[in-house]
Amino acid sequence: MNLFDIEKIPNSEELVTILAESKNVRIERIVSAGQTSPEGFWYDQNENEFVALLQGEAVISYEDGSIRLKAGDTVLIPAHKKHRVDFTSVEPPCVWICVFYL
């Protein structure tokens, strides 16, 4: 699989592909093109999440502020750190690698 071979992205949903998983780890490729978290929604995950943005630009917000990501940026989101996605670029689409682990 080539991480940049992207099939057509549905208008309303991100494209999520599980690349590998075990009992304690899951690695996903996520492709976003303008999708954001629903208004008022916050992720509150049981897992830690390492995020690498390979392509595009995005904004991840926390209860106490937000960060702008560009291609090559990474961020570690600890378990139960409430966060949301407030922006993803359309052209080019965002290509994320997310590693979820306990």
C-alpha cells in the first residue's frame, strides 16, 4: 500500500484505513478533505494517540487552546485529553497517520 494512493473521499466522511492492529496498538491512515468534528463534540479517548500529519494542514483544538499542523508535524494526545478537529485542508487533502496505544 502507498499512503498517498487515495481513493475518492466521500463528502461527509473521512476515509479511515486500519494499517495494523494488535491488542494494545492500532495504526490508522486517515484522509480528510474539509471534514471537522461536529459542533460541540469532543474526543475523549481511552487510548493515547500519536498523530503525524503527512500532507495538508489542520487545526486540532483542546479545551485550553488550539494548534495548527502542517505537513510533517506530529502531536501526542494523552488518553482522556479532550480534543477536536476544527479544520482540515481540502486541496491537498490531509493524510494522517494515527497510532493509538494503551
